[in-house]
Amino acid sequence: MKRKILTAALSISIGLSGFTYTSASAETLKEVQQKQAENHAEQAKKNKQVKKVQGEQDQLLKELDKLQASLKKTADDIQNKKDEIAQTKADIEKLKSEIAELEKRIKARDALLKERVRNMYETGGPVKYIEVLLGSQGFGDFLDRMISLNIIAEQDKTILEEHKRDKEAVEQKKQQVESKLSSLNGQLDELNSLNSQLKDQKSKKNKIMKQLRSEENHLHDDIGKLEEKDALLADQEKAIKAEIARAKKEAAERARREAAAKAAAAKAAKEAAAREAAQKAAAERAAKEKASQPAHESAPAPAPSKPAPKPEPKPEPSYTPPSSSGKFIFPSAGVVTSQLGSRWNKFHAGVDIAAGGIVPIHAAASGTVIRSYTSSSYGNVVFLSHYIDGQLYTTVYAHMRDRAVSTGQTVSQGQTLGHMGNTGHSFGQHLHFELHKGPWNVGKTNAVNPLPYIQ
Ligand SMILES: [Zn+2]
């Protein structure tokens, strides 16, 4: 009786789960598709951002080209200015030496003139004025001599004046050239300051360029991650369908086995009852015979009936359905080093299990491989979809050394998925294990603490 109730309950539960399969799967698939649509929108947004950043880079490159041309021109101007300054300085040096030469000549002429005048009016010297006067033959002669002496002095004076004028002219020229030099130096200063401004602009623009490039790289990374997630979501949709079919088939197989076992047990019970009845009848018959034929006291007792054959052993199911409290098994040996929750200002969506050496990783429950691949963050990673008692679950096994299963494959509980490793964004060998009650999504909003679910 108790058994009958149990069987009825089982068939009802199978019926119910049959019902929940369809409604829950429709819902989860809808959720997956919605997440995919969100992911596509996000990708489109990122692609648009990339275009914008690339446009900005193109603009910046043009500006940098212009700046480079300006810098080249400024450098040429500076070189020309420097040449001009060098030329001007050489001119100034030449003028200075001309001035010095003229000064020397003026000094010499001045000395000569003074000498002549002294000779003319004072005593001594090669030409004594008085002697010229007294030694003259006549007044006419005297006058001639006087005049010629005066002419010589006049000539000296004229030469001196000329020298002085020359000197003035050269000094004026020198002043002009010096003012030219100072203006050239001013221009050079301006050019140098322009040059440093251009260099400054260039370095600023290069800095912006670097930022834009890094921004673009980040966007490409994001797009890569979104594409990875997109592939994961697409694979998940396929895997969920396959997993639901697998779970249904498994449930049907289980029901068939239960029914067969029940039928075998009933058959065995019926046979045992029949044998018991036959034995009883035989015993009764023997007693009756004994009573009617007391003379045959020594008659051999009837051969003991064959012992009833043991009922056929119940076929041992190859898979024991997990109890409702523990649907999953521990995925690997090791110690839990990090729990689910907030860690380093980020949500840690699973538990970390660490162990040294070659440590196999097991499927926490039977299921379908959503994806087995190498991710930049998760390293070697396997995503499994499980459909248990009308509830969809997803498990994630990250940072593995290697992977032993492939996308789309069916796995049974305890099957080796790979080995514990340190791949992807990981520091030290450990298994990062996630359990999601429902499908996996980008925000990991379905992540739950797996420990209470583990037997
Ligand atoms: Zn972790």
C-alpha cells in the first residue's frame, strides 16, 4: 500500500515536471534571448564608440601632420635666423676692425699735424719756422714758403677731417648693424618660443592620441568580451534545449526502470504466494494421508519442497537520482579559500577551491556542456547546463589546466571535465566554481552560494 502511494506520487511528480519543463524552458529561453538582444545592443553601442574614437584619431593625426610641418618650417626659420645672426656678427667684427684702423689712422694723422704745427711755431725740429723765414732770400720767397707750409698743414687737416668723417660713417654703420643684430636676436627668441609652443602642442596631441588609442583598445577588449559573451549566450540557448531533452529522456528512463522493477517485484510476490499455497496444500494432504493410513508410520516423509527461488534481484539503477537537499557533488578536492560575495569591491560570483598537484575537476551534476573554451579572464573554462526537477542550473569551472570535454557534449555527474590550473586571470592554482540558479547571464544575477546545494 505504502509502495503504491509512493509510485503514484512519483508518477505525479514526473507528470508535474513534464509540465514545468515546458513552461520553465520557455521562460528561461526567453530570458536567454532577451540577454542576447541586450548584448547585441551593447555591442552596437561599443562599435559606434569605436567609430567615434577612430574619427577623433584621424582628426588628431591631421592636426599632428600640420604641427609637424609647422615645426619643420620653424626649425628652418631658426636655422636661417642663426645664419643671418652669424653673418651680422661677422659684419660687426669687420666694422669694428675698420673703426679700429681708422682710429689708428686718425691718431697718427693727428700726431703728424701737431708735429707740423709745433715745427712751424716752436723751435727745433727739421724745419725751423724762423729759419725758413730768416733764411729766405726775399719776401717773395718767404711768402712762397709760408704758403707752402700752410698748404701742407691744410692738407694734413683735410686728411684728418676725412678720417674723422669716415670713422663717424663706420660707427653709424656699426650702430645700424648692431641694432639689426639685436632685432635678429629678438626674432630668434620669438622663433624659439614658437618652436617650444609647437613642441608643447605636439606632445599634448600625442598624449591625447595615446589616450584615444588606449580607449580604442579598451573598446575592442569590451567588444571582444561582448562577443565572447554573445557566443556563450548563443551556445547556452542550444545547450539548454539539449539539456532539457536529455533530462526528460533520463526521467522517462528512470520511470521505465521503476515500473519494470515494480512489475518484477509483483511477479516474484505472486510466485512466492503460489508456492506457499502449494506447500500448504501438500502438507494438508500429507496430514490427511497420515491420519487415514496410520500403518504407514515409517513411510518416508515427503521430500522437502525446493526452497522458493529468491525473487529476481531488483535491477540496480546506474544513476541514483540525487536527493532534493543535495543535487550537486563537490567539483574537486581541495579547500574553499574564497566564498561567494563582495571581494576587492567586486562581486565574487563563486567559490574558490584550492589544492596542489594534479587535481581532477568533476561535473557537479549531469548536464550538457554549454561551452568549453579559453577565455582571457577565466582561462580554460567549462560552462555546464543542468535541468534538475524542473529547475535549470548553470555551473562554471574556471582557470583549469586543461579541458577534457567539448561544447555541446553530454556529461554525467562526477565525469572529469579537466584539471585544476592557474590559467586566465588567476594567481595560484585553484578552481573558481560558480553555480547559477537559472541560466548564466552577463550580470551574473543568478549566481548563488553553491555550498548548500552540495551533498
Ligand atoms: Zn574565484
